Amino acid sequence: MSSDPNDDKYWASQTDLVLEKLLHRIPENKIRPRLEPTKRAVELLGDPQKAYRIIHVTGTNGKTSTTRFIERILREHGLRTGRFTSPHLVRLNERMALDGEPVSDEQLISVYADIEPILEFVDQELKEAGENPLTFFEALAVLGFAVFADAPVDVLVLEVGMGGAWDSTNVADGDVAVFTPIDLDHMDRLGNTVQEIAETKSGIIKSGSIVISSAQSPEALAVLEKAAAKTAESFKLQGRDFDVAVAIPNATGQSISFSGLAGNYGPYEAPVFGTHQSQNIAVAVSAVEAFLGGGKIAISDDVLRTAIADASSPGRLQLVKTEPPLLLDGAHNPSGAVSLASTLRSEFSGQPLVAVVAVLAEKDAEGLLSNLAGVFESVVITESSSPRSMPIAELEPLASESLGGDVMAFSDFRAALDRAKEIASEITGMVVVTGSITLVGDVIKMIQEESDAE
């Protein structure tokens, strides 16, 4: 470990120490349904989340991609942007981006040093009240708000961690509340029905805000419309107020045309795969229209064309040009698997596919795997670096039952990936890594390390 402040490795190591301190807190998957501790911490810091305007994004799948698309369009307008997303794939800095780039190690460390005494003070207050200290995500949200105020930014595109109403990000008030498709996930925290989950997520709708929503199931839509009617200025729905007109897959992504709230757009070349990504872009464009002009002013063609041409969402249908080709997708719940399977069948049906799959223990592995049935020639089961990864002894029988065919298992993801590449090379196919965002992050980190070594 370097001790020279002029060495980038020194700052990276200090960021790792910040992450280590955060990881000593109650983990991210054990988010507590409470908001007061986060409110207390930001209040003591002078409410940094009030220093900029906010677009707040929630949903079950597509949150991170939609957040990234919104931020990219806003940045093309010349605004100083912040972007808060979860989880990170390789490094903590990814969660807090300034003008599209992860916050620097130096800035993250400086801001953390400023807020650490406040975090410890709130921890002590909670302890005296007989409550648990700030969790990983509560502390992280406070850090993020402080980073963006310190930058400073004009607008923050803010992805919730989990749910909405009691999520730590909800101490902020969004001018625009964005909802991607709502489905079943995190049922132990959010509820056992789509309606219950939608009620929790609807908590991000604030007084006078504009609500932008993807197409939703009738159960979710009824909840969102009811919540919006109480406090929001307006509610705009995909399929009614804006929509994708055309999405034509091609070798580099897709050509899309769509209607927004204030204009018709396209065709544009978008370097992202999947019909659901074209829908996420349409939602993002409408959210920007709502934010900048109340949904009444169209976005400049040049601005939108440039922003969409630069759209990206690492780890979400990300094609890595290797031999054989490698597709990374963080689908980690049944509805995410449905979108992945649909894209693989429609856009990658010309070649045989080999899967590398790991699933976190608390996830609906059976539901996820059953929605991938019939897509792959071979499947290699593995474990990610997460201590929450389901052991292959438990995952393999589920995979064999749900997917059938040729299922193999390697506890080490590198060995699993090597075997999948061997099979794909033999059949001139493509490897698909999925089932866990942690696994996708492991593979991205490995590819980066290999590239650095070369």
C-alpha cells in the first residue's frame, strides 16, 4: 500500500478504507424501514440535499439505466450533474458521479472526513435511544448528498436504494418522481404483493412534483395514480402520454423513435440492447422534459441525438468484444430475467448461448432461472465474491430442474467463465454472465485487471 499522497494508489487505498468503515455498519441488504436517522444526520450537516434540484428514480428493474440516461441528457444541456446509483460494480466511487465520472478518490475521502464526526454523533444518539447505529446505506446516502453539495451540482439524478417511502434517499424532495416497472423483489422488506411494493415506492412523490412512469401493471398503476392525485402536479404514463414508436435492433444496439411529452423524436442510434432499454430511454427523455420545461418544451434534436448516441449502462446487456463475445447483464430477479430472455431471443438468436449464473441467497432463484428456460445451450453455475452468494450445492439442482440440459458447476467464477468460454468457442457461440450484479462486477473487475496487466 502506497503512503505517497502523489501516488494514485495511495488515494485508492484510502477510499478502500472508507468502504471498509461503511461495511462495518449494518449491510446494504438489511436496510431498515426508517428515515429519521438519515434526516437527523443531514440536518446536522445543514441539509446538503437542498443545495440542488433533484430527479428521484425508483422501480424494480431499470432504475440504474434510467438514472444514467436522464443524467446524460441533462449533462448535454450544459448542466453540472450528480448521479447517485446502487450498487457499484467495481469501486465505491461509481455510486456518486459528477458530470458522468465517478467522484475522485481525493474528493470522496475529503468529504467523508468532514462528515464522519456527524455520523458518529448520530450513532451515539441512536445508541442512547436503544436503536441501531446508522446502516451502510444510511451513511452512504448522507455521504452522497454531501459530495454533491460540495461539488457543487445543479441537479442530482437520485436512484433509491430500496423501496421509496423510508429509503434514505427520501430525505430529498424531487421535482420529478420517476417510476420504472414495479414488480416483486425484496419482498421481505417491501411487501408480498405488487400493490404493497408500489405503495412503498410511491412515497417518493412530493408536493408539486411531476410524476413520470413506465407502463405498469393495473395493481401498481392504481396505487401510483392515487398517490399522485393527492400531491403531484401531474402524472404522465408511458403508453398514454409518451411512448416508444419504433425500436429496431442492430449490431451495435438499436435505432429508436419515440414520442415525448412535448415532441416526437428520432430515429436515433442508441448503443444499448433490449426493448426495455428503449423504453427506459423514452422514460428518461420525458423526465428531462418534465424537469426542464414542465413537459411543455421539446428537447433540441442535436442535444438528444448526441446524448442518446453516448448512452451506456455498464453491466446491463453490456457486450464485451472478446473471443468468444461476452454479454454481461445484472438481471437478479424474475422480472429482470424475463427482459433478458426476451432480448436474447430477439437480438441474439443467431448464435448459441452459454450462461454463467450466480444468484444471491435471498433472491428468488427458482423464479429467475425458470424465466431463462430454453434460452441457453449450456449453463455453468458458480458463486460470486459476495458472502451472500448462494452455494453451488443449492443452486445447481434448481438450475438443473428449471433449465434442464447441460448444467455444470464451479465454485470459482473464473473457472466457470473459462469453461463457458471453452464451450462457446467450440460451438461459435456467446457467453452470457447473469443472475447477480455482484457476479457481473467480479467479471468486469477481472477484465479491467487483465487489461491493466497487458
